[in-house]
Amino acid sequence: MATIASKVVAPDVQATAVSRLKRFDRVRQFSLDQVAPLSIEDMGLQAMIDASPPKWHLAHTSWFFETMILETYEPNFKPFNPLFRHLFNSYYETVGTFHRRDQRGLLSRPSVAEVLDYRANVEQRLHQLANNSDDQTWDKIADLVMLGTHHEQQHQELLFTDTLYNFSQNPMNPAYASQTTPNLGHPPAAPKNTNEQPTALKYLSFDGGLQYIGNSNETFCFDNETPRHQSFLEPFQLANRLITNGEYLAFIEAGGYQTAEHWLSDGWATIQANSWLHPLYWQPSENGWQQFSLLGLQPLDLLAPVCHLSYFEADAYARWAGKRLPTEAEWEHAAQTQTASRSSDRAVNLAESNQLRPVACEDGPGLLQLYGDVWEWTASPYSAYPGFKPATGPVGEYNGKFMCNQLVLKGGSCVTPADHIRASYRNFFPADARWQFSGLRLADGIN
């Protein structure tokens, strides 16, 4: 997570009060559409410390707008409920105290109905603030509104991944989207690649030298994507597509989880301590491997990208294959050379495709599956770019204080909104995290 680095540009400032919050309204509605298939009982589930209840996501994203915007700019500000400032603060030390993360699932109150009332109240007040603000005042507020919508989109992705993990703990193998998914109005789409073999794995070569990395021309970006700077790269190769379930299964069958030489020391210790023998959500059965997904328990699609891997597992596979993971700078430089649009390319599997899981690669030129399907682990530690300065105030906590003991992932996943992802986007997780939609693409040097 991160905070904005540059101001939202002029069109939002000159817009009418009616259109000022168009993106805000769209993003907020998507959150409600996401939880429509869930029961009241589903809304309070927290199956592990990293996964938050859906109800908490709905409340926290509203807390962000109330605390970061309304509390400062709303005349005669009065909180919806003073206790919410504590209950739905995530980690902002400069804002005040917060409820323990591992106990969010114990909050049976406030009820779902009260959380929905909270959301509606915050939305109404923000609209009223927009209607009553002159352009100069709105210019100050607009940056935070834009940040808040991107913050909510991050939580929308987390809501999908957390719900998947919560459901995975139920022996009934419930499906989030077994029927029509209300968020997009039609059933999850069927994978397009019906071939029996995966798209051929090829390696594309890229020049080295000094290359610019970081955000430069997006209307919005998080502060961890800046400042744009030069990074020296040796010439390198990048695989044209992601590694598939079938290819990862070959690693398993070759004894990959029993062979220490493929693993980093911490990775070997992790798989031993946790008895990992395969990716998260894979299940062996008499009829072959199955995989639990948002569509329930299904036969493992051997052509789809392998998913829900930790960094340790992605790195071990790369070593076994005689390759390596790309660095963050290599991935971003390669992505900048590609001309295909992440939102217009029909082969891009982001949230709008309504697949709700990674799908088999369609053949084509250039780098395939660059955006969507799975977040791609890189070999780069998550740290500050040269000259990085966090924003002032509470939003400065959004990002900078997490720049330790985590690794960068790039490219988005099958549940990432298209207008939220870009080449410079830096996601980050600890090396043992695997409940996210995370997979891998291989890299190599050029001799």
C-alpha cells in the first residue's frame, strides 16, 4: 500500500459538483456488489490474522474517507460513531489507537446493517462537502479522494483473497460465485484457451544499460512509485508467459519439496515447519489434483498459471528450472517496452474479465499475461527509491514504514481493477505469504 505522489490534475478541479465524485461512486458501489453473494455469517469471518472480515473491509474504507477527509474539511465535523475511529483504524499510529488485527473477527458489533449505514452516511457527507466546496478547496480535497478510491480498490482485492481463504477452511467447500456474480451481472467466464498444450514458453531479450524506473506520467500514483530514477541493468531475458500449474506439478513430482538444494535456507525451514508439499488450495484426490477457488473446488487446470505461491516456492521453482526470478527493475523496464493496453486487450485477465481465477494463456506476440492473472514475484526487496520522501501527515504512514522484510510483486492479478494497475505499481508481501493471487515468470541473463 502507498500514498499519492502527485496532484490529481486539472479536469477534476474544474468539474461540476455532480461529476466530481464519479470515480468515488463507482468504486464504492463495486464494494457493495462484491459482498452481495455473501451471507451475514460470511461477513464476520476471519480465518487467519492476515485475512480481515468482509464487514471490516467495508467499514475501514469508510473510516479512511471520514478520518482523512471529513475530519479535516467538513464544517462542524461530527463522527458517525466516535468508537469507529478506534475499531476501524488499521495501523495509523498518528491517528490514534486501533483494535488488534487478529481480533477483527470477534467484532459481532457493529452489525452489518450499521456498517452499511456508516458507508451511506460517509458518502452523503462527502457529496455534500463536494457540492459546497469552491475549486480551490476541492483542489486540496480531490487528491485525498483519489487516494481513498485507490485505497478502497486495494481492499476490494483483499476482500476477494480473504474470502477465498475464509471459505477454504470450510469442509463444505463453499463457492463465492457458483451462480451469477452480481458484481458484473453474468456468470464467471470460461477460459478461452481450449488447447491441450500450453502456449510455447519463449524468452524475449531486453537491452541493459541505464533505464528509467518509477512513475512519471500517470494521473495518479502511490508515493512508493517515485521518484522516477535511473537503474543500471545487465542485458536480460524474460519469459513470454507465466509458469503453469502443469509445469509446477512437474517440479512437485520431481521431488521439489523434498530437495533442499532448490530452496533458500529460510524457505526450506518454512516448508518443513508448515509441512508444505504443494501450493495453497491444491488438494490431491483419487481423480487427480483439485484446486479450491472462488468458484469452489474444481479439477486443477494444468494450463492455467500456478497461483498462491510464496516467494520461497516461486524462487525454488526458478532454481529447479535453471532460471531465476526477474528483478523489479527488469520487469518494469520490460513492461514499458510493451504496447498492448492492459484494459483494452481482451486477453488481459483483470477483475473486469470476471474470471475470478487465473486462466490459460492465449498465444500472441510479446510478453503475455503481463497484467492480471497473478501477481508476479520479483527478486527485489521492497525498499525506498533514491530520494523517496513519504507524504506529510497520517497518509505518510500508508507506505514508507513497511519498507522492510518484504519483496516486490508486479503486474496485478485476476481480481485487480484495470484502472488501478500500471507498470510502476509496487505490491509487496513477506516471503512466506501465499494467500494472495501470486505466481511467477522466469528470467535469465544473456551470455
